[in-house]
Amino acid sequence: MSRARTGIEVVAKALAKAPDEVHVSETTQDGSELIELFAAPSDLGRMIGRRGRTASALRALASMAAEMEGSSVTVEFRDGSPDDGR
């Protein structure tokens, strides 16, 4: 588990009204990480924030953590759970 994934998960669960429904998945391809943040539809707006400011802050946090490990990262926000067949 990378620092970027851990940081995103901790902050997302702190922001959510239903932290048990927050799930974070991580895949690595060609030295770049893809972090998908799944949250309840009612919490997704909290994760993105007004004008995307919270999303930008989460992406910046993940980028700095990934840079410390020598990789790059992309963070995507999804509603629902990872088991929804997406």
C-alpha cells in the first residue's frame, strides 16, 4: 500500500458522513499509480468540494506522497462501491 493511497483513504474517511462506505483501490501501470476513491453518492460532493477545491487538494496530497516514492499518481472519484462492476 502506497503513501498516496493511505493519505487519500484517511482524509476521505474523515470527510465522509458514512466512512464505512469509503473504499480506495490502487492499481499500478508502467510506474504510474491510479487511485480510485469510491464513496456513497451523498458523500461524493464532500470529496469533490466547491469548485473542485477539495478534489484538487486530495490530488496534490497524493502527488506529493507519490513523488516521495518516485512515482506519479492519478486520483479518480467514483460513486458507489468497487463491487458495482465498473
